[in-house]
Amino acid sequence: MQLNVSGHHVEVTASLRGYVESKIDKVARHFDLVSDINCILTVEKLRHKAEATVKVNGGTIYADAIEEDMYAAIDGLVDKLDRRVRKYKEKLVDHRARDAQKGNFG
């Protein structure tokens, strides 16, 4: 998994980068087919926005979160990503199980 963290109107410090990496590992643990994660941290006056695009096998998942604190925005982002990645994984597993029951293998 490759993680790219960039900032828009904010300097991405080592502590911010480390915080994002530690939180994003939670998403990667749930779904091992995550290949690339692009995370952008933005500051506009009092709005701190964290957004991420996750490339998974066969698709792309996007999420963002806006808070008054950057760390809270990152936490919200990771929660959304985690829910969406788990839902995507369940869809893949569900379709395969349904095809196996019907006998459709191709």
C-alpha cells in the first residue's frame, strides 16, 4: 500500500503525517486489496478539511471530513473511509456467495 499525504494551505509536519499513517493503517487492515491512498489536508480560515481517495481492486473510494480541528477531521475521515471500505468488501463477498449458490461460475 502506498500512502501519499499532501497539504493545501498547510504544511504537513512529521506529526501530522505520522497521525494520518497510523489512522489509515486501520483501513488497510480491513481490506488487503488497497493499493494506493491519496490524502489531502486543506485549511480554509477556520475549516480544516481532510479528504482521501482510496484505490482498491476494481474501484475507487472517496471520503472527506470537515472540522474545526485537523486531527478531528482526520478522525472523521478515517471513520468514513473505514465504513465505505467495509461496505465495498461486503458487496464483493456477497456477490460471490450469491453466484456460488445459484451455480453461476462465469
